[in-house]
Amino acid sequence: MQQQRQQTARRSTSRARRFLKKNAGIALAVTVTAAVLGSAPSASAGTGHSYGGPVVTDVTTAAKFDYAAGEIPENITANPDGSVTLSMLGSCAVCERTHGPQLMRISPSGERTVLVTGQVSEAISGNTRGSDGTVYYSVWAPGNAARNGVYALREDGAPQRIAALPADSGPNGLAIDAAGRTLYIADSLKGIIWSVPASGGSATPWLTDPALAPVPTEALPIGANGLRFHNGALWVSNFNKGTLLRIPVTTTGTAGPIRLVAGGLPNIDDLSFLTPRSDVVFAAQNGSSSNNGPDRIVVIYPNGTYKPVLTSADGLASPSATAVRGDRLYITDGGVPEPHDAKLQTGRINFAALLAGAAH
């Protein structure tokens, strides 16, 4: 009996060790979150912190896409069931606008389901998910007032345009507030963030500001691009100006003062956060899309400092967006330069290295 108790105790100890080892990342994530939660980040930006080992490891290609067929991933949402939803641009200069865009879901096992197929000459840009499972997505249909706008895909229904946008607007990043009542759309052409009821209705200019506008002399004039609702604020990137901005949403629903979180990030595209509570950002720099800077994934700390954690040496090819689930980082690569390596990459976040690199 004593021997059986000792064997049982050894087995329990072994299981506990395996559990702790398996969940060490979770514990570190909590530590990182506590250490680097944002409290009044400065507007300064810089690079270079010593740290032990890479912040992102085990980078692999989770899915490859056919660039010539318009499978050009632009935006990503990580879903609670382990799947991801991808916006595929479809039309592009190289593929001569012969393919319509798609909204695609990829299951944890890699199975692909096309949820929506758009029309040739338009793009499906941003996408997000409501807590009830509704998928919302932006359709950028240049010059087409009948198609430009925000769409909803209910779990048991067909796609429906829930808000029209002007034909000369450029709907890109899409975000939903914590209550699930309001959608926000980054207009890459007009320097506007629009708001729309999630139930549908008229689009209203929520904020118009030069900080959101494109630079007209750029080869690819794109202003407000990536958009996320996080911790009571909208976080938006300006592609041409290389800035990450934070805009509080006041108790009355209006825009508070814009704060520059980080600058000096040319071609910054979409972004995601380490955890729902942490202000640590993983942002994509889509440099090769306009030959204006590097292809990088950067981590941006709450005080505005940042550093690259992945580069083209890790296989990046026009990275356009990131998403985080647990210790897993997802990256969409549009594959604009030859050989048009459009794909979905994943990597593992090294929380210890991330914490070591944080500025205090």
C-alpha cells in the first residue's frame, strides 16, 4: 500500500511538472502584461533593447496562397474556435484585375472555406468578428457607390451591406467596440474614421483629422489603414506617415484627443495586441508593397519604443496584418514582390524575451 501511494505521488508530481511546463508561457504572459501595460506612453520612438533570444520563434508557413488567382491576404481575425478569417484582396495590378476578392476561413486543421466572393475590381479589406459570431468586413469598390461599404455575414445568413460609404472613400481597417454596438472604419483616402451601428444604418464621420490623411505625393497614397478597438480607444496606423495613433472613445461616444504612440514606421499596416489588457502591439510594416521601407514585424511597447522581431530573413513578403492567440502570432503576407509568396505564417511568442526587451 505504501509503495502504491509513493507511485501515485510520483505520478501526480510528474503531471504537475508537465502542466507547469506546458503553461509556463501563460504565466509569463501575465507577468509581461503587468509589466508593460500602458500608462501614458510618450510620443517618442526608438529601437534597440538588449534581450535574451528572439521574441518570436518557430516561424512556419501555415498556408500558401495563389497570388495569380487573387489570393492576396490583407487582414486577419483570430476566432475563438482556433480558426482564422482572412480578407483576400483579389484585384491587383499584377493579376490584371481578373479575380474577385474573397473572405476565407481556415480551420485549425487547415481546411479552407470561402465565406464570400466579391466582384472583380473591388477588394475585401478589413474584417472583424462580433461576440455573437457575426463576421463584418469592408468592401473597397473604387467609384462604385452601389458596392462600397461595410458588410455583415450572419451565422445563418447571406452577406448583406449594412452601411454604404461614398464612392470616393477607401474603406480599409475595421473594428468593433467592446459592447458590439458600433463599427469603426478607417478610410485610407479621405482621412476619416467612420462609425456605423453594428445593426446597420448610415455611416457617420466619427473623426476627420490630418493625422489620418494620406500623403498625396506617395506612390501608394494610403492614410489610415489598420484599426483596432482596444481598452476604450481606437488604435489606428497611418501607412504613409508611419505612425501609430491612439484615440480615446469618450463616455458620449465621441473622439478624444489623438495621441501619437510611435512614429518612424514607414508603411505600417495592421496591428494586434499581446492580450486584451496589454498595450503591447505587434504591427506589420508592409514595405515591399510600395518599395518604401523594410518588410518587418515590430513590437511596440506602451512607452512608444519599438524593435523589429521578424524581417524578410524570416520569410516575410509584404506583411499586412498580425493576430495573437495565446502565445501564437499570426502574420498575413501579401506576396507583392517576386516570387509572389502569398501566405499565412505563424510563430511562437517568447514572453521572457519580450519582457526583457521592455523599456521601463
